[in-house]
Amino acid sequence: MVELLSGRSGSMKIKYNLLHQDGKARYGTLETNHGTFETPMFMPVGTQATVKTLDCRELKEINSAVILANTYHLWLRPSEDIVNKAGGLHSFMNYDRPILTDSGGFQVFSLAKPKDITEEGVKFKSHLNGENLFLTPEKSIEIQNKLDSDIAMSFDECIPYPATYEYAKRSTERTLRWAIRGKNAFNNDNQSLFGIVQGGEYEDLRYWSAKELVKLDFDGYSIGGTSVGEDKETMYKMIDYAIKYLPSDKPRYLMGVGDPIDLFEGVMRGVDMFDCVHPTRLARHGHAFTLDGKINMKNAKYKEDFTSIDSECDCYCCKNYTKAYIRHLIVANETLGQRLLSIHNLRFLIKIMENIRKSIQNDRFLEYKGEFMNRYKIK
Amino acid sequence: MVELLSGRSGSMKIKYNLLHQDGKARYGTLETNHGTFETPMFMPVGTQATVKTLDCRELKEINSAVILANTYHLWLRPSEDIVNKAGGLHSFMNYDRPILTDSGGFQVFSLAKPKDITEEGVKFKSHLNGENLFLTPEKSIEIQNKLDSDIAMSFDECIPYPATYEYAKRSTERTLRWAIRGKNAFNNDNQSLFGIVQGGEYEDLRYWSAKELVKLDFDGYSIGGTSVGEDKETMYKMIDYAIKYLPSDKPRYLMGVGDPIDLFEGVMRGVDMFDCVHPTRLARHGHAFTLDGKINMKNAKYKEDFTSIDSECDCYCCKNYTKAYIRHLIVANETLGQRLLSIHNLRFLIKIMENIRKSIQNDRFLEYKGEFMNRYKIK
């Protein structure tokens, strides 16, 4: 397992160091208030201040660096004020490595319907109790400032895909105005702020969004929108467009993407950070990543399979438990099964990122990508 | 945390060593194929070859010694043959300390209705899929032999409470015949077999049951029946009756009892082993043991309580997490909350047993019992 480069650093904002490039693929380090970590990296998602089924010790064991928490969920429950009184998210959830919070925008647009978008912000109903809520760029930043994550996101509209050019343009322009308002409201010296490149599926809007954000000099840049994560070809083009005008000395974060193949495609295009609920959600449904593709642990053929999920994997699950036992736990609806698969699936992606980093440093990223792709079957 | 006395011993059957008595309270050791452990002890329940929400590393961290697994559940799923092919329960679930299996009797009588009891055995329907099943003393032993636990139980009828004298007598006599049949069918040199004292709520039947079982020279003796676990006064009397004629050189196991106060009452009467689903079930419902009684973590008063559940507790939960965070997890239905509370509740009982053992060794058991009772509020 790769060692972390260092512990808590003295800097207040994050600092990205580009150390090596292989094509557009970047190897670097990210200095944060909670240690320095290597990129490209995959970030597990801890929606409600917990990466579902795991604890922080297990996260460290799989070599997790930055994790993501959801502003929308934590705003609703337990509330940013309670987290703040606990001493911030790190203290609240007992995780001493970096935490990134999203803006709440994605959840507002996906979970909380109906919604009413105005220049001021978004009116919507809580998915928990139907309560009327109003989220603005300033409010999103205020919540994140209180959550005290290491990295906060600008409030944005996650443009639906497909969207008309007219809609995408209007939304992207408004998202930029929201980014400016959020930046002006920002008030936490220990926290960094990312701008989010939107623009829907339109090349010129992606360029425009990126260039305008860069003028505002954010600490890093995210690539967002539903056109990222729908069909693969569109996603890859959007990454190319979004990244073209981003500065090389700031980290780039592709939001909500974590399919193994997309990690390679993203890194190839210059992405440094990824997150996705996919590996833990798959785990809870009994699926496991392997180098030969995803497998469904409920399959009867594993009933008497007393080998580990992946003999080469160094995770706690693979070192200690057999497919037959994990199948039994999943079929019997025992949460330990979901936990063991979550550990494995996250470790699988984090291990890929470790290998990717090594391959970039050795100028053989495309070779490693080819080896992986040849074996991994999309299921 | 108390260290285990030793690792795997050479003996094939368990051996109980009575080392000190304080009144009827016994301090001793239990030598097993998977190490030697101190008694009195509390055994966590791992119904489906997993102590719900926990893994084996966590069990060791709370100083768990023997754990219990349920024959009925494992027979139905994944089946004793699969566990046997895995190399037995220890290997299947990756637990290298002793495992005790029950006979399936209790589950047949509680979960699987309707039932049809004959001299031969019990006909009933699976609680999973309604399949017609037939469990006999021989079959229960055969399953347990294959599961390869360290300690197996004789198949018994768990007499309802209340029961008429006539019913209790007939059932107790049949349970003895079943014990004999099970003993004759027993075929595992690495496993020990306990007889179960029944007799319902009737003093003379308890005496009779115990005396007859002792003639058969079991490796240990359990105290069973629904009259154990219903009203406290009856339970305590039944323990006294059942134990009166049990030999001092064999362990006594009070089945299905794990309320903190009952641990003290049982030990006071000479019980060495206890098990109960109570601590883990309470945990899954958001309740935690404290020295001042049980608390409900959903209570709003814990919203901003940034202290641990018990400042004196040495468990992973209390050392790392606050009430506010655990409350959040429980309210948000995150399984980590159930896990942390399961760790705490089990450690709470296991710690009580550690203290009880010390108090017996120091001839101050009743004093410690008094201190505990004075503080612990029954809720």
C-alpha cells in the first residue's frame, strides 16, 4: 500500500504540485491542511458524514485520501450548525484526512423536486419531509464554511442532458454569476474553493465557462453537468472541452464519475480527482469489481467458492473472507457483506489510481490503460 | 483489556477448571480447541455466522471469547454441508476463537410455526420459504457435527411458560430421551456436547432433568426453557433448581440471558456462560447501555452532545465517536451507527464479566454486584 507523502502541512489553502506528465495524464501532489496526497486520486463518497457501511479506520486501510461529503444532506441533517459546534466535519466524523464538500446543487436538482430556479437561487422541497427550502450561492457557501471541509464547491446548476443550446447558455451564465456571488460570500481561511465548469454538451459554452472561471482564480476547477456521466463519448468530449483552458497549476476534479474505465479516460485527458457513489452502491447490491469485470455475488456459482474475490487484492475483505461466505452474507442480508464488498470495491478503484500514478511516473500510462482495458469486461 | 490466557490448546474436548469460588459465584477457565478463556463469560450471538454488523476483528477487540451461532439458521442457509466444505464454522466465518452452536430447538419452537412435535422429532415449516422440514435429535447433532463448532447442544423442546405440570413433565422426559439419542448419534472428536436442563417452572422436574443428564456425563450443562427469560423471580428460581445437582467440574450455561442485572443474578447462582441477542438488537434499534441504565440515542438531547456514550468505556465507539455523531448516524439510518452501538453494547457486557471475574477472585462479588445495581436503573 502506498504511503501518504506527509502529515498535516502548514498551508491554509490547498496547493497542487504538478510533478510529472505523460501525455495529458498528470502525476502530482495535493497539499492540504490534513496532509499531502498524490493525484490522480479517487475519492469515496460519504454523503451523510459517513462512507456508507465503513468507518474511518477502514477508509485509511484502503489508502483513502480525500473523501467527499454532501452539503445538501448535512444541511438537512444534522445541520451545519451542529457539525460546526462539533468542530467541523473532520472532528464530527473522526476523519483526519482531507474532506471535500459539494455545493448541494446536484442533490437539489436530482433529489428535491419540484424546484423553482430563479436568479436568486433555487426553491425546492426537502426529500426528507417536504419542507420548503431555498438554496442560494451564498447559503451553499455559508453551509460549507461552517462544515469546514478542506475544499468547497461553488453552487451551480447541474444542466440536464440533453438540453437546448438556449437553456444551456442561460444556465451556464447564471452559474457563473452564482460562482462570483459564492466567492464574494466565502469566509473560511482554512478552506479552498473550486469553480465548476458547466456548459452542457456545447463546446463553446464549456470553453466560455472555463475561461470565465479561470479569470476569477479559484483554488481548483471541477467539471460538472449531467452530460458528464451519461453517454461515454459525450462525457469524454466534455472533459476535453472543459480542461482545454484550465491552468496546469490547479487541480481538476471530474464530478460523480467512478467507473473504472472512466477513471482511465479521465486521467488520459488531464483529470486529477474523481468521486462516485458507484463502488459503495454496487457493494450494497452485492456486486464486486474484479479485473475481469463486475461480478454479482448472489450468483449460485459462488456458493461453494472458497477463494477470495480477487487473489491479487490486498484489501481486508480479500485477505480474510471467501466468496462463499460473502455470498452467504449478502443473500442473508447481513450488513457485514455490504461492508466487506464496499471495502473491496473502494480499494479496487484506489488501487487502480495507485497503479495509474506509477504508470504516469514511468511514462507508461497508455500501456497500463491498454492492459487494463483488454482484460476488464464492461458488464 | 484482559489478555486471553493462552492460544489453541492440545485438548480435543473442552475442559473446565474451577479456580475460585465466592459464595456460589465461580471463577474458572475453559480450555478449548481454540484457546483457553476465563469464566464467567458473556457470548455474543452470531446467528447467521456473523455477529450482526460486526466482523471478527471487532469481536476480538472487545475481548469476545466464545461466540454463539444458530444451527437452525445455518442449516437453512447456507447449509451445514457448505460450512463443512469451507472447513467448518471457524474457517467459514474467519473466527479463530471458540464457537458454540445451539440445537435449533429454540428457533424451531419460536420462528418456525406451525409445528408438529412427535417422539421422533419436530415437523415444521421454514420461516424463509415455508418448506416442510423435520428436525430430530440425530439431525440436529449431525448438523452441528458438520458445522464443527467447539460446543454443541442437545436437541430439546423449549417448554412454553407457563405450562401445565403434565405438559412440562411429558416434554422434559422426551427431551431427556432426545438427549440420549443425540449423544448416541454424536460423531465429532473435536467437539463437546452439552445437555440442557429443562423442566419448565417446576422444581422437581428441574431436579429430575439435571440428575438424569448428569448420569449421562455431558461435557457441560445448559439451563433452558421459556421460564428462563420471562419474569425475573421465576428465572432466578429456575437457575437455583437447575444448578443444584450439576457437578462443579463442568461449565453451566444459562441460555438466552444477557440483561446486565441477570448476568449478576446468574453468576451469583453459579452460572459460567451467558448469551443473548439483546445487546446487538438494542444497538440496531439505537439503544446503548450505560452504567446508569439504557439510553435511547435518538433522543433529541444528544443532538449537540459531543461526549462519548461512556467516558470510562474502552471500546472503539467510545474512544472515537460522540453521542451527537452516533445519534446522527442512527437517525439517518446509517449502518455505521448500528455497528458502533453493537460494539459498545457488547463491550459493556463483556467488561462487566471481566469485572465480575476480578471481583470473584478478590472475594468481593456481592459488593461489586451491589455497586452496579445501585447505579444501574432498569428502564
